Amino acid sequence: MAAISREEVAHLARLSRLAVTDEELDRFAGQLDVILQSVARVGEVAADDIPPTSHSVPLTNVYRDDVPTESLVQDAALSGAPDAYEGRFRVPRILDEED
């Protein structure tokens, strides 16, 4: 038995504001039926004794300690800049603004 009828596909198409032909309705009904049966099979496999998970293996975040350190002096930070002006990075203007 089909999980989704041709009439249900036509209703979904109307709700989605999709113009579909009669031939497409038949084809889509068959395709959606295959998808719904596959989803139903996955639901059969899920057992009550298996907790829901987001990943197949446990994830562990690795963080380093947040230790304050000396930062770069301004000259060192700007040393690799293609263009620096008055102690700042100079970048091309992207907005048409007045100076």
C-alpha cells in the first residue's frame, strides 16, 4: 500500500505553489512513497533501549588554559601589513562615505 496518494501529492504541490502535471504527480507520488518507506524502516530500527544521540561516537572538546600573555607591540603587528598608515592597517574603501 502506498504511503502517500496522488491526491496528497497534489495537495502538497498546491500548498507549495508548485505547478505540476498529471504525469509529475504520478512520478512524485512514487518517489515520495519510496522516501517515506525508507524513513519508516529507520524508525523500526530505533530501539527503546538505545538513547538518542547526535553523533555516532562521543565527542570531547579540547581546550587550552586561558592564560594571559604579552601581546604584539604595534610595530610588530603592522610589520606584515601591505599598507599601514598612522599606526593602523589601511584597507581599500568599500563604502561611498564622505571623509
